[in-house]
Amino acid sequence: MQKNEIIANEKIDEKKVAVAEKIISQLQKELPNYITKGSGPFLAAIYDEKGNLIAKEANSVIDETCSHNHAEMNAIKAAEKALNTYDLSAHNLSLYVTSEPCMMCLGGIMWSGIKAVYYGVPSKRVEQITGFDEGFKPNWFAEFSKRGIVAYGNIAVELGEKVLQDYVANGNTVYQPNRE
Ligand SMILES: [Zn+2]
């Protein structure tokens, strides 16, 4: 198995992979600008099936002082506001995110009605590079599959790892609750 082989909970669709590579690479390129303005090192975007951007939000845990303001949660919140609904399922939306969703965001995605998730850097690598805690996770690819949510991972990983490495190297905050 290759180091950054793309994984999915369905038969890999090269067209979806190509779209996801384009979008996630772009998010990784934009992410440093958000970090400079005080955001955390994660960026998520939600698109409809026609390729229209519905929402794009970065992690704002520190700058908005809220522990659940992860990029995915912020993007879902913005999409629901934009479409004026708490159930996105009728809109057939896909969420693209620079790193694998944490345990909270997996729950948030499930309750939102998002139909597909594509992520960049896998959680294990995020934890190794940054020290962020991604939580304990079940086999979420299988769980999402049962709920009709498509999942693809390990997209544009090298680009994403570089952003995270720079985030740490530049002395940015790696926050987590005190567990002592
Ligand atoms: Zn999260």
C-alpha cells in the first residue's frame, strides 16, 4: 500500500477524486492566509452537486473563543444559514476539508444531512505533526456508509502536511483542554 493512497467507503470514483484534489489543494493554498489572520489550521468548504460554493469557513476556536468552532462545524453552520434549513439532506451537498474530521465533527456531519465528505491529511498525521487531539473514533467510513454518506480520504496529503508543519514551526497555538 502506498503511503498516501486515497481511501473511500465506496468504489473509488476517479471523477470525484479529481474534483476533490482540485478543491482541497486550493483550500490548502488558501489556509495560510486564514492562519495569518488568527484562524486555526483547518479549512472546510461545502459545495452543491453543480459545483456551487455554499460555504467556506476556517477553524475559529481561538479567535472566536469557542471550543466547537472547528472548520467543519463552522462551514455546516454557514451552509444551513445560507440555505435557511437545519437539514441539508435535500441539497445533496459535499464537504471538503483540509484534514480528517475529529470525533465531534463526524457527529456534526451526520446530523447535518451532508451527503459526502472528502478530507486531506489523516488524523494520525495531524496528531503526529501538531499534537492536536482528534479523539477516539469508530470505523467511521463503515458507519457513514450505513447512513448513506460517502467518504474519501488522504487527498493532497503532502500539501496539507506542509501547512500543518508550518503552523507548528511558526509557534502557533495547539490548544486542548487541560486533562490533568
Ligand atoms: Zn473537528
